[in-house]
Amino acid sequence: MGNCKIDLVFNAYNEIDSIETDIKNILKIKENNNKINKIFVIEDGSNDGTSEKLKELSKIYEINLSQSKSRRGYSKALLTGISICESEFVFFSDLGGKFDWNDIYKLIEKIPANDLVIGKRKDRNDQFYRRLLTFLYSKYILYFYGIKSSDPDSGFRIYRKKLILEILQDELFNKHLLNSELTIKCMSKNCAYVEVSIKYFKRKGSSRGLPLKTIPNVIISTIKNSFKIRRQING
């Protein structure tokens, strides 16, 4: 298994209802796994009290904060989180009650043998159209890039830091489907890769996924960007 270390990075935006419970559960994960080095929370311009609550929690618990008064967005939050990590591997996920944090153990078991470990969402109870889009998108990626992934845009994953930093030096194109772009680029470098089945829950309250009305434009831009990404990885 090796003596590799991993940092856990979490993106938080307006999570006041669940943030303290999530932090406590994540800290229990750290206590029970000696591979976990540090916990980072990237707080992204929240306006519901999450920012203030995290400052309180950081005085009590061993968590590292990166906070922004303005909204950075998922892409910049991810880039910020990876850039400030210190360990050989980086786990990244959103907060907000969508995952069972105990599934982190399943992913950690797959390092250091793998450079990319993706949590494949199983038994999903979110909207049918979102599950259908995931299925169709995985088929598109297989057809267009020759890359096989059951859940390429899952946001519950581990990267080898050296690999993802190399990839992040190049331009990124799909801000709405950033995780899948990173999946494609990692796998195009013939990295060791594995998917692990994890639980996935529909977020309580209003969904923060893509609204139905925006999906046609996202599909069109994703297809256009596919040619840019393919040229980039082949170049």
C-alpha cells in the first residue's frame, strides 16, 4: 500500500445547514486513516452564514480555510484547492450532503497504485434527466476520445498531485463539465485509473445542477470544445 499521504479538499458554498455536521464527519474519517494529512475547505463567497461558521469551526477543529468574499466558481475553487495542498495525492469533493463520507476510505484504498480514482455514483435518486445525461455523455466520450468511463464528471475523486498540476498548466475549456475534461486529459496521459462505486444522494432543497433550459447550450458548447480538447491532447 505504501506510505503515501493525501490531503482532503472540499468546496463549500452556502452550506450553513450541513457544514458543521460535514466537518465533524470528515474529521472522523481523518482520525481513522493515517494516510490523510490535512483537510482544506475552499469557501466560495457564501452569503448565508457559512463563511462565519467556518471561521468559528477552524478555531475548534484542525481544518485549513481558503475563503473568498466574491464567488469564484467551481473551477477556480478546484484550482485553488489543488494548488495549496501539500501531499502526493489530493481528494476533492463538494460539501452539501450529496455523498457518504465513509466512501472516501474506498478511494484511498486504491492509492498509490492509481493516479486517478473516481467515485462512480450508483443507485442515484436525483432527476432522471441528469442520470440519462451522464449515461449518454459517457458514451460520447468513449466514441469521441476512445476513453471508457462510467461517470466521467463525478466530483468525488482523487488525483496524484503531480499529474493534475501538469494538466492544469494547459487551457481548460468546459467550465460546466470541468471534471470530465480533467478525466479525459488524465486518461490521455495513460495514467493508472480506476472507478469505485459510491453512494450518491439528491441534495436537500433546490438543486444546484444545470437548469434544464441551459442544457442545450451546454451540450453545443461541449461538442465544440471536444475538438479543442482533442487537438490539445494530441498536440
